[in-house]
Amino acid sequence: MFSRKRSSLIPVPLILAASLSTSRTTYSGSLVAGHLTSSSGYPVADFDSKCSSIASQLNSSISNATVRFAELVTQGTNITFTDSDRDPSCVIEPFFLPASLIVPADVCRISLDVQTSGRSGIHMETWLPRNWTGRFLSTGNGGVGGCIQFPDMAYTSSLGFATVGTNNGHDGFSGQSFLNNSDVLEDFVYRSIHTGVVVGKEITKTFYGHEHTKSYYIGCSTGGRQGLKSIQDFPEDFDGVVAGAPGNQWNKLMDDFSHTFNLTGTPDAPSFVPAEAWVNIVNPDILKQCDTIDGVEDGVIEDPHLCNYAPSPNIICSEDSKATRCITPEQADTVRKAFSPFFIGDEFIYPRLVPGSEISDALSMVLAGDVATFSTEWFKFVVNSDPNLDVKTLGPSDWKKCIAQDPFNISTFKGDISAFKNRGGKLLSYHGQADSLVSPENSEIYYDHVSSTMDLSTSQMDEFYRLFRVSGMFHCFTGPGAWNVGQGLFGDTSPGSDYTDPEKNVLMATVRWVEEGTAPETIEGTKFVNDTNSLGVEISRKHCRFPLRNTYDGMGDSTKPESWSCQPVSDP
């Protein structure tokens, strides 16, 4: 259905839905045979007319809120988003944040603004599905951006969730609004998501006539961080959270982008490795050394921990070299350092760039000879409050300053999440093992931090927190591996479809875990031919929960999940 090429960092967020009052009905929405039922759990009489009248009701009932519009959007409608819906910089084609999309199911779409302080506010949307299952859901944002991510809204509302999403307290993919305005920054760090949840739940109750049954969250990258922030600071907001590639340890991540630039230098520096060399020289050398460690030559490094890459002598230029293409000794040193952890003196700051990730977003953002946009915006508009700052001059003292500031605890690294655990909350986290923007090792560090802080064994962690390592996935989605795990609108979302099977879908796996008590042992990922689901399946693989390692049996068809199993890690 969709053929997409990766063009940017940010995760895939959502949107809200609106509501009116109706008489109480008996809940019938459920999981049947592992799939979402097609029947509406909470049918709404006069859904269309209620959608047309909800705006005036909400304007009088929700404080500090102004409804822009409420409209019925029917299945198959192609919505073209205008500049009033979101900033033009939010449009990233062909799919990630498109200028238009086809809505998969009937929804009442509500757009509104909510003031969060005297000098800040959020724009949010709520999408209320006709086939509501009684579930509520929110998603997050990406990078430093303030963009409602409509594909996620369409995805989750089509599954029957009353869905909410916000602009994160500012418009567009710039952090300039943070400059000298701590209220806007506070919205970005946590308040926009929490406000959207509080208002969205009230809208849902007003529209449908009763409260939701369960509340969920899904987001990736900054959206993943926002999910963890909600668990840490507002444990009552969600019953189940899906946090993909979470960008927590935020300040250290911003430092790491700056540090990586200091390694590579600008494109005219002797140390700089051009994209052509990463793709055609370094990456083939990495695969030659590490691709078959897992027993399969398929372009996927199943576990990057086993890949201790160093450039082979035959790809380094020398007087005796017979290589037709090679990198200089200075460039080889850059490669070695890029695949090494980041330290300031003796203090560990951030994990390494993982081998296999160098051909993804890294080429346009991390290894492009400039400081990545997110880090640039953060240092200019938050850390130093200086729009004219030359970010190419930053060094250890600036990095330490960034870590120390930690506004509103944006680091999102609290290890005690017992309040969420004790109320029965479930956290499913996933991370691509070829992610070049947020190191997959960062998710393991946080998992271990929670385990250590709360003094919990792996089996005790499994009761409420499971981390799945998705081999061959870039940042949040795409990649050479079986990356499609139901994290977005990348498959058939019709009721009972294979794509919504909890065994293959992180969101529906979380729903089943929360509502039926069945925890996911694996998540089966899929890679469609040319990443287009209508062309059939190229690879399927069951991804293991941390700390287990996916292991090939050495005999079967490696493109099939039954040829792999989850085994305890036993490094030599």
C-alpha cells in the first residue's frame, strides 16, 4: 500500500478524537482469537449529528480551550493538511509526515487549542472513531519538532482507539520557540503530552457518554522518551505504554551528536568520511566481518554486541595498497572512533554508533559533516540561549553544561517506576538494532538501570517491562531486517487482519497484556518486498525480549521465524 524511503529522524506520533454524550451501553469490544473485534464496543446513536454539534459543547465545558472545528471524516477520505493544521516544515514526504493521507475509518475529527500558561499553549487534535472499542490512546512527537503526526492518528483510530495528539507546545521542526521561554520548553518536555491526555479523556467522555476502559500510549524517538516520562511522572495516565527507540538520556544524546561532529569534521576536513565511502567501502567491510556471526549472510547483523568492528587493512589506502577504492588512514581513525563509546575524560557519556547503522539516517544527519539539527537547536535555544552560537566550536565544557542543566528533568532517566508497576501498568519497549540516531544500547542501559534501582530480577522485570531488540531496523522503522512490528500505518488495519495480530503488533500485544494478562514472549517482525505490503513478505522473524538473543538453528530457511529461537546470552 505504501512504499516509503527513510527521509528523516522523527518518530511516528498520533492525534486525538472528540466526544459527546450518549446513554451507557455494555462494553463488547475485545480481542477475539488474538485480533481486534470488528464490532463497535460502544455504538453511538446519531454519531454524525453529535460530531457536528460537539464544538459548542466543548467550548463551554473545557477550560482554557478553544475548538477550531469538529468535522466528520468518512472512511476513504483523502485529507489534505493545510498550514493551519500544522507548520509547513512538518511535511516530510513521501510517507512519514505527508501532506495528505487517506483515512482508513470513520472518525469525528476535532481540532482545538489549549492554553497551558500565560505565554504558552498547545494545539491538539482528537480523532474519535465510529467503531470505538472503549480504549483511549495518545502518542508523542519527534526530534525537537512540534508536529501532530497524522499517520499515527489515522492508524490507531482505525483500530478503535479514541486518539489524541498534540503539537508539543510549538509549531514546526525548530526549537526557536524555546528561546527565553521556559513555559514553551516545559510543554515540550512533558506538559503537552499530559495536557493532551487530560483534555482528550474529557473529550472522549463527553462524546461517548462514559469514560474509557483502558488508556494507552504509542510513540518512538522523542515519542519514546515522552512515553517513559509519562510512566515516571504521571503513572496514572496510561495502563499500557509502547515506547520505541526512546531518546531518554536526552542531554547526553544532544552531546553525542556534537561529539560525533568533532570526530568527523566538516566535509573538507582530512578526517571526514563521505557518504559514498560509508556505503561502498566501510559498510561492505562491516558486513564481511560481522554479517555471518549469526550464521546467516543476509545483510542483517542480528546482535551488534557481537560485532567489534575495525577497518580491515585492505580498505585503508597505502603505497602498497592494490585496492581500487579505499579510505585514508585519517578516515579510518574516524571510523574507529565513531564505533567507540563516548567519554569525557574517564566518564562514560553515551554508547557507540552500532555497526550496520552507518548507512541509514547517519548519512544525512550524524555523519554528514555538521552538528545534527536537534543538537544544534538545543544548544542554541536552550543550553546557551544564543541564536548566533557557532555549534561547531562546542567541546567538553559545553557538554557538561548541557548535562547539568537538565530542564524539567528532560533526561527522563528515573529508575524507580514502581508507581506505574504497582497499579498494573505494562511497558513494552522496542529498539532497532541498526539505529544510528538513538543508540539501541541506550535502551538496554535504561532497562538495567530500572532493574538495579528497583532491585528486580529479569523474571520480575518481565512482569511489567519488556524490551524487544529488532534486528535490522533503522530509527523507529525501515531497514534491511524484519522491521515492521505494527508500530504504524504500514499494513492492513482492517479488523481481523494479520497485521493486527498481537503476535506481530506491538500495540495490540500491549493491549492483550493489559487486558488479558498474556505477556508477549516475542514480537514477530515482517519485511515486505520493497517495503510494500501488497508485494508480499520477504522476511519474517520473531524478535526476542532482552536479554535473550535470537539464534539461527543453522538448517532451516533463515527468512522464516521458525528457523530462529530465543536463547540466553553466553558470550565467551
